Amino acid sequence: MSTLLRWLAIVAAVVLAALLLTPISHAASPQYGSPESMLLDAANHSRAAAGLPPLQWDAALAAAARQHAQRMAQQNTLSHQFPGELPLQQRAMQTGARFSLIAENVAEGPTVLGLHTQWMNSPPHRANLLDRELNAVGIAVVQSGGLLFAAEDFSAEVALLGLDAQELQISSQLAARGVRLLNATDDARKTCEMDRGWAGQRPVSVVRYETSDLSHLPADVEQRVQGGKYRGAAVGACEAGGAAGFTRYRIAILLY
């Protein structure tokens, strides 16, 4: 393969991996003019004032928030978890959300924008609204009598990727650093599933790690490949552990 064709192949792999890693949006936005839309705009206005990127709407989180807001309205009180109710992460998982972090704000009051003011004046709730690591939100507002009961569910959203897509993302980064990719994916996948040792031909080094962000290589891998010691690598992905709803990737890199 010529140098130009090799470079084009690497670029194509990087672009495809980036597209695969884009978090799946479960809905574009809440209905315009709704209380949820007003609170989303208020949240993103506060984040913009703090120099933070906007939160993206997530319908799965919104569904979990609505279930909880309805419970608060029925009970006529605030709580993050009522007796017999699942904890936040399991409520969000059941509606389809996948995440590496999750948080929640709840409030009650007579006006929509007053709810946002309450949150911004409360250090823990303000911290959730202005958390740089959180990138998605679902909001629900339920009226009971003269009061509005609201829940905001935030998350650091994680894309759902198959093993092939995970391996492609890591492989493209290694290839961009001049590391030749070897046809030993099966060995790397088996190694990924092992706590120690390796499968297949003995590598010079084995790196296993778990992450919720595949957009960059771990620092120790960067140091190793930039040193020029390794000329070949095989990448394997396998199922990672973790609590319900929390999504992580498990990767093994065999360096030769």
C-alpha cells in the first residue's frame, strides 16, 4: 500500500470512529414553550455564563425524571428516592439511559423560573448544573394544585458501541501514531477477558484498562508508543463490569 493510500485509510478510520462515538440523542429537544424547555434554556444560559458547553436533551433521562416528578407530586413532598422506588441510576437505566456519571436536582415552587433560581442558589444543585463533566439532561415538571414539582436528571452520556467499534476507535489512534496493526484481534479479545497473562504469541507488553471515554489513549500507552519501542499492536475489547446503567469499555492492547 502506498503512503498516500495508507494515510487515507487512517483518516477514514478516524472519521468513522468519531461518528460511531457520537452519543445517541434520544430526542432533539422538549416541546417549545413548555416548562421543561424553559428550564433547559435557563440551565444552558447559566452554563454559557460560566463558560461551559450546553447540556444536550436526553429523552431517556426525561422519562426517568417524569416518573419521579409524578411521585413527588402525588406524595406532595420532595425526595430523591421514595420507599419502594428504585435509586436514580436504576430508574435511568430502565428508561434506556447509559452513562458514566449521573446526578439529580429536585425542587418545588409556584413558578418555572423560580425553580431554576432555587437550584442556582443552592450549592449542591448549582454544582450539578455547572458540572463540566455532565453533558446530558432530562427534565420533567408536574403541577399539583398551585405547586410545580420538578426533577432534573443529568448524566455524562456514553455511546453504546459494539466490540468492533470500540476496537476501531483505539486502533485508529494507534495507527495515527505510526503503530502497525496486526491481525490478532481474537488473541487480544481473549487477553481482554483474562485477569493476567495473554493469548496467542507472546507480546512484549500487555495493557488492560477500563474507561468511559475512548477518544484518547491512556497516558501510559501514549508514552510507550511515542517512544518508538513498539512497532506492532493488536487491540481487543470485551465486556466490562459495573453497576446497573453505568457504561464502561474494557480494552486490551498487545504491543509487539
